[in-house]
Amino acid sequence: MYTGKCRRGQTHDGSAPKDLVGLPMRGEQFQRVFPEWAEFARRRVPTFLPTVVPLMKNDEILSQITEFCRKADMAESTFGRRAVNDGKLVQRLREGKRITIDTLERIQAYIAASTTGGLPPPRGLQVPPEKRDPRGNFRFFENRQKYLLFVHTCSEKRVVAERVALELASIHPRPPALRIFDAGVGDGTVLARVLRATHQRYPHMPFYVAGKELSLEDLRLTLEKVPDRIFEHPASVFVFTNMFYSEAPWLTPASPAAAAATVWHEVPLRGASSGEFEQQIAELRPFLEQNWRAAISPRTAMPLYERPVVLVLYREDQRFLLDSTIPRPGQTEANFDLVIASQPYRALSSVNFRAKRIIAPLARALRPGGRLIGIHSHGHDPGMEMIQAIWPGENPFSVSRHELLRAVKYELGSLGRDLNFNAYADNRSIFRYDMEALPNEVTGTIGTSTAFAAWNAAVYVAQIEDDRLTDMTQNGRTLDAARDVLRKYNGLWFLDESYVISRRRD
């Protein structure tokens, strides 16, 4: 039977748990900072990535090889050497040994290329166009009110930043700078919190901080947080772009026409106070309004940039120190120490789309010793109970981290040989965040504003389309469902799950 074997997940090195700045933590403190990891920290149980679903039986592979060797008048040992550099390949298959997905594809590619008129099978996942109805398409890009209310009533940004900061103990920065990429900065809250923790751990190391964001409104919110960060850590270069996930780490559009039209704007910030930096960043508003624009694709109804833009910010008094870190057009590398991929895709997007278009390109952008942490909603929480009270059977979170990592590993093929794919056990991967409310607001008589905030958080996390919400919000059932769940659980919380892809050190 053919199966693709997956690597064992990384385990801890046996050292004591550390806090966000890398200092040893006692058990009670660890549980208070990140309670969902407490049980894992005590047990340190190694985790495994589940094996790939069987695709072909050995006798099917052997029949293909035997038929090819008969027609080509080739010895089976010769076939093994030419196809995969293994003269005992056929013998091992007859003994029932397993082979990897990459080996199978090399066998099929060799047979196809050696057959008259044959073509090697295409490598990688097939992603059919995700055609969407603009009237019912949920996009974070267009749900500003829901997003802002969710951010200010739930603790997800803080908890996600704490989870990301735990990875700082495992990265291995190299000169000339520690390099961080945020694949969807949003309002900048997660990035700002992670940079605070990074500054505590590496106070004297130059930072190269890149972020992808399509929304002009979110970019403005992020830029408001830059002055304080660049004041506390002067040796910082901030780079923001609206390019695709496959382009943003390298700051290079795939299309020659888009590359020629790229707007590259470098801003050395003068002065020595956050107030001076804030004033100069505020002066960028006309430039951003003119260039940072998005349109809707007529073919897929997906948001796209009108023209690629790169915005580079750094302190002018640090230019000499940061000369080798500041990116230049056509001379940019990726090689990131830490990649943050927090909620970078729609809940209903296919696993192939997530793997091929988002996570695989980000994994390629890791430098040796670098780590990519991905986070998305898990479901199976009171928030989903609220949703299913209105829409029974609703389940937008059908793709697990295990399925996603299998797809990413397949997509990367031989390029992923030096990567570790860590799904972890549930007690380490899954974490909780809450809707923040006073104790007396979720007991007894629950006010309309509290019930509405809970309902908004639930529909935002579940990514319910506006056309389905319109009818439901008028009959009062939604707020009743929100109150029932708040009383049942004495509050409201949601679950996210995380996974890590790391590149082995040289």
C-alpha cells in the first residue's frame, strides 16, 4: 500500500518553559500566561503529523513500471536508477515497502517523459477558480464595522500575539537584521504586540519588519502604531505592501507589467520623537489615497490591487546602520526568521487554495532556522453553538490544520525536504480567547448592547454573509440565541488552532 510518510513533529528541548521575553517561568505563571499549554508543558508528549490518505497500491505502481520496462526493453534496476537514482526501487516495492509522494511523482514523470508524445504530469495542487457572488461574498476587506466591533470586544488580538511571541525563543536571527513578515497586518495590533515582545528579547538587534495589507483603512490603523515602535526600537525598517501572498515576501510582482508599474516609496523619518514621526507619517495620506487602491476582479469577485505599492519607513538617523537592511527595487530577498499567518484565508476557502496560494509561498520565504506560525478558527465553541441555533448544521471550519499541512507538504514537493510540519496535539495547538465583558453583564438580565456584541462576534468569526443576516436580525431570534449562550456559559469564548512550519538550520 502506498502512503506518504510525514515527519515527526518537533518536541521541546527539555528546558523550562519561558515567558514572552525568554525568562524561565514557574508552572503557575506559565498557566496564567497561556493556560492551554499548561498540560502540554507538564507532559511534553511528542506529536505526529497524520499520514497521507493512501493514493495507489504497490501492485498498481509495479504494473506501470513493468509495462514501461517491457515496452522500452529496459531492466527494472536500470529504471530505478534513471527514475529515482535507486536500482533496488522495484525490489522494495515488491517487498511491500512504502515510498513518498515525491518519489511517486518522479516515477510517473520519468515514464511520461520517456514515452513518445508523453508529458510529465503537472506538479502541485490544482486550484479551480473560486468564483464568488459579490452580493453574498464575505470579505474581511468590506466588513469594517463588524471587524472593529469584534476587535474591541474580544481578546483575540492579544491572545494571538502571546501565542506568536512564544515562537521567539525558537528562532535564530542572522546578521544584518532579525526579519519578520506579517501576512495580513489588519489593524496592526498583533504586529505591534509581537514587536514589543521582540524588543524585550532582542533590544539591540536591527529589525526588518514587512507586512502585507490590501485594505487602505487597515494600513492607516497600522501606521498609527509605527511611531511608538520606531521610537522604542530605532534600528527598525518597516515595509508595507499590497501585493499577493506569493509576491509580498520578495516585494516583486509576478507579472512583468505589474512589476514595471510598481510604486516604490521610501520615507526616511526625521527627528527623534514619536510625535515628529507621527506627523510625517500622517503626511503620507494623499499618497496612499492615490496609490493604495483595490478593485474587485470581474472574473472571481476577489479583491485585487490596482497597482503594486511598496512603502518603506525608517529613521533617517539610522540610515548608515540600516544600509544593508533597507530594501531596494529588484534587490530584495525574503529569508524571514518569523512569518505570522493569522487568519490569512476565508473559512470556506478550499484546502488547495490555502496551501497553494498562501501557506506554501510563505513557507518558501523562511530562512534556515525560521518559523512560520499559522492560526485560524477551530470552531466547536460557544460561538458556533450560537450560530447553529439559528442555522442548524452550519460548519464553516471544515479544513483542519492536519489537512492543510498535508496539502502544503504535497505542494512544496522536494522544496519542502528541509521543512518540519508541526501540527501538534490539540492541547498545545488549540487556544481560547474571550469576549471581554463585566461579570454582571453576562448574568441575570443581559442588555441589548451586550447581546448584540456577542452576536456580532459570533457571525464575524463564522463569516456569515450579509444577505443571510438581513432577515435574521429583524425577528429577534438572534439576540435571544446570544442571551441563551451567554447565560449557559457565563460568557462567550472562541477557539483558534495553530500550527508551525519551520526550516531546519544549516
